Amino acid sequence: MTGAGGVGGPDLNPHWLAKGLAGLILGFAIGLGLSGLLARTGPGGVEAAYKYMVAMWAVAPVWMLVFALSFLFRSGPRAWLWLGTAALAVHGALLASRLWL
Amino acid sequence: MKAAIIRLYKAVHSWTGLICGLLLFVAFYAGAITMFKEPLAAWAQPLRAGVALRQAPRLIDQVLAERPDAADELTLELGTDGGDARLGWHDPDSGEFFEASRTAAGALAVAPPPDSYLARSIDLIHRAGGIPGDRDFSLYVMGAVALLYFLAIVSGLILILPRLARDLFALRAGRNRKRMWLDAHNAIGVVGLPFHVFIAVSVVIFAFGEPILNLQDRLVYDGRLDRIAQIGDPFAAAEPSGVKAPMLPPGQLLARLRAASPGFEAQRIVYIMPGDRNAVAMIGGRDPAQLSTGIAYARLGAVDGEIQDLSGLPGHGNAWNAWASGFTALHFGTFGGAPVRWAYFLLGLGGAFLFYSGNLLWIESRRRRARRAGAAGAVQNRAAQSRAARAMASATVGTAFGCIAGLSLSIAAAKWLHGHVADLASWHVGLYYGVFLPALAWAFARGAARSVVGLIAAAAFATALIPLASLAAAFVPALGLWNHGGATLGVDLIAAAGALALGWAALRTRRGLASIPRDSLWFAGRRPGPATPSSVIDACTRPAPI
């Protein structure tokens, strides 16, 4: 630790920015994809009344939880790797549901 | 968990708290007040005569006969506790709202309703976190703040988890002030945890819901969202028949709905195409036993009284509707009646305390670290650190007590301004910033230690002005002010209690500052002699030599 951080701030150890950005960006992508899967494959079908509202709300908790927990990853690149894989998987499933369901 | 991860979360907690704390203080304090916006709006303006529910059908007929601008939609606001109802409509061209009443001679009188704008001004300040200017901009800022605020919640929880069982509710009062503040901060944070999670999640949706829906429209719904959203919407248009028919009196419509949904408390009837044979009565209200949004609507035929659609009502629609309205209700506290309102009021005040105490705790930890760094001889960091800590201390006390004083003065002024100024909304917002900004400036100019007692006292004084306005109304009738009793008395009582609590806090703070160690940022006295080398902050808070 050098001194006590920059101008008045507490120390942030390395990778905080990479981890945080991974959580912020990929967390949103994962939340959006999961909400889409809920809307398309969840009970009642895509046209159930008011379901689109729940699908909209569903984005926020997933997004925020991934964002908040992204700092648990051992390093920035690992965060991007794991969350990126998860986002690709979710959006792959969503695309599949649009093509075949 | 690894120590490095815990350290990172500690840093995340500090940074997010520092970045968001001040805006969140304003949002939570003003939000707590909006829990009582109905009594507040009533407190702020004189009683208006409306129309008795029995007389409403005649008034409706009169309006429909004389006012073509009311032909699309008419709203009958039902009086609470059997009080008068009010009949009004929006002019479809100008958007202006009119209310109808009958003169003593039985003629129709039409005028825009008087509005205190007080509750709405406080709501605006609440939504914007006190950021003046463009509403969309401040909403996006608050959405981003809510994301960081959720980080602060999770990181705070991670920090406290290991100690949770041991000393959560141990409020170690006594000589170690920092320990006591930390205990209070932790206890209030954990007690309010679910509330804070709901608030953070819902604000993200309020801010980013539109863009999210637009993205989903393309990614999920293949551009069909507009049509999907219409499904199940009870307001979806009906076709006018062009044939006139008499509508059932409101009392009968309400009785039909009560039979179908007993727990429902109706607040208004919106007539669509009033007077037409296909006229629709949308009865809006809430069911205190259910988690529901502000107002849910049932759809009835206004002519035959037949119930057409109850799916909008809590407990009647599908599960998706229940979930969607439940999320919104969790933000606004619109369920469970008065106990939940009070709980939300207290949780809101508790949230404000959380951000205030969090900032103070950070400042204290700066002092400790600075002292250690001083011992280690890291000289170059000292000045920058203490500057940041001092600025944060000034911003914290200036924002907190400037916000309280500004809102209190804005409320207290409502009775005096009503009927005397044209643009009430601007006055309320202007009074708020007219107090808030100078308070902030004063805190920076004098420094936190030497402004905090005065700021708390000013907040106490401004809050005391609220019940004083009501006392003036009671004892000096010549002023032409008013008191309505009932829930509006609660406004005066809460304000009086708040003023007393703030007055007590001012006295305590003054006493506390007198015994503060000299190396503290809160040391307000003069320091004779040379700077003590034990603390860097000490040197920087010393009055500058003249």
C-alpha cells in the first residue's frame, strides 16, 4: 500500500475497474437476455397480459446483482471471461427461442 | 473470503457512499415526507366546497350539456370519509384542468382548481435527489446513483456479515463516539436492508425502464411490444355508439363494484365517453390488504352498471399483474395502510441518517489514517487528504441540514403564500434552493466544525415554523389562515417533534464539540501555540493567521 491512497480516497486494489465494468456491462446483457427468456418461454406465453412489465422489472435485479458481485472475481480478465461466457449463453438461448419457439 | 476481496469491498463501500450519499440523503428525506403528501396538501390550502355524491348526477348532466370539452372524459374524485366529491376534466386541446361546481342559484360554475403545489414540489425534489434543472437528466443521474447505491448495500453487507451475529444491535453508547455512530449505522442499515434493496431496484427501473423496453422490443418481441402492451389494458378504447343514454348514479356503480370486490376502497370514477350508451366507468382505488400500485382500475359499464373487467384490480388479475404492481407498491409504500406509511416514513428518515452517518464515519477514518500516515512520515499526502476530508465534512453537514431547513421553510411558507402569489410551484422550489444553497455555501465558508451547530439550529427553527403557522391560524383569525384538524394536525405534530429533536441535536452537538480532541476535524475552538505534529488535520483546520 502506498501511503493512504490518492486524493483522500480509500485504496482500490488493482482490477477494480475491469471487474466493475464487466459487472456493469455484461450484467446488463445477462439481465436483458434472461428477461427475454422469461418473456418468451415463461408461463403464459409471450402475450400474457402484464407479463412484459415483469420482464422489464426482471432486468434490474439481475443486472444489479451481477454488478455488485463482480468484485468477487479473482481478476478483471476472469470476470470478463466468465460473465462474457454467461452473456453469450443467455443470448444464444434467447436467439434459439426466437427461431424455434 | 480472501482479505483482498474484503478490502476491495470496503473501498467500494466508501467510494459509492461518498459519491451517492449526498444525493441519496435529499432523496430519502424528501421521500419520507412524501409518505404524507395527502395530509400535507390539505394542510397547505383552505377547504374547498365540492359536490355531495347524491348531487353528482345532476352536476354531470349540467357539465355535459354546457361543456363540449368534457365530452371525452370526466373524473369524479370521491371525497374521503364521506366528504364532498369533485368533478373535473382536462380540456383535450389545451390540457388545462377544470373543476365544476354549482352556485347557490344552481348555475354551473367552472374554474381551474386551486392547488397548493406543495406536495408536488417536494415530490420533484425527492425524484431529482435535489438536483435542480432538467427532470430527465436528474432521473438518469438518480438511476446511475441507484446502481452504485446497490453496490454500497451489497458491499456494506459483505463487510458486516462476519460480525452480524456478534454485535449487530449492541449500541455501544459511551465515550467512543465513533464506535457508537458505527453501531447505529450498521443497525439501521441491516434493519432497513429489504427496503433499501426495493428502493434501489425500483429507481433503476424508473430511470431506465423506457430504454430497457425499447431494447426488449427489438431483442425479444420482434417490434410487437406496442400491441402486446395493450392486451389486458382496461383503458383500451371502447367505441362510442353516438346514442345518448342516462348513466347510473355513482353510488350505484360503487355498490356494484363493492359487491364484486369487497375490500376495494374506491377513490375516483373516470367516465369515458360520458353520456353515451357505451360509456365506461373506470373506478380507481386501492385495496389496503393487497400489494398494489398507487391506483388500480376496475371497468364497469356506466349505463348498465355491468362489470366488464376486474383484472386490473389487485387480487383479480393474473399473476404477472400482481407481480408488476407489487414491485411498484414496494417503492411507494402503497399497501397495508397507515402502518406501512409510517414504517416507510421512518425507514426513509433512517436511510437519510445512514448516508449522513456514513459520510461522518469516513471522515473520522480519514483522521485516523492521516494520523498513522503522519507518524510514518508520508508528508506529501497530508494536505490533499485533509482537504478532501474537510470538503466532504462541509458538503455533508451543509447538504443534510440545508435540505431539512429548506424543505421545512418551503412547507411552512405554504399557508402564508396561498392566494398571495401567482406561481406557487416556483415559490416552493425557489424557497427550498434559497435555503439549501446558502446553507451549503456557509458550511464550506466556515468549515463543518464551526457551521454545524448553526445549521442544525437553523433546521430546527425552520421546522418549528410549520406548527407555528398553524398556531398563528388558530390564535390570530384576522390573518385569514386555516386549520382543518384530522390528519393535518399530524403534520403539525410531526413537525413539532422534528423541531424538538433537531433543537436537542444542536445543543448536544455544541456540547460535544466543546470536548472534542484538538486533532479532530470537528475541533471548532482556537488553537493557541504551534501546530501539534500529531495530526495533519489539526494544522489544516487551524484558523488562518490574519
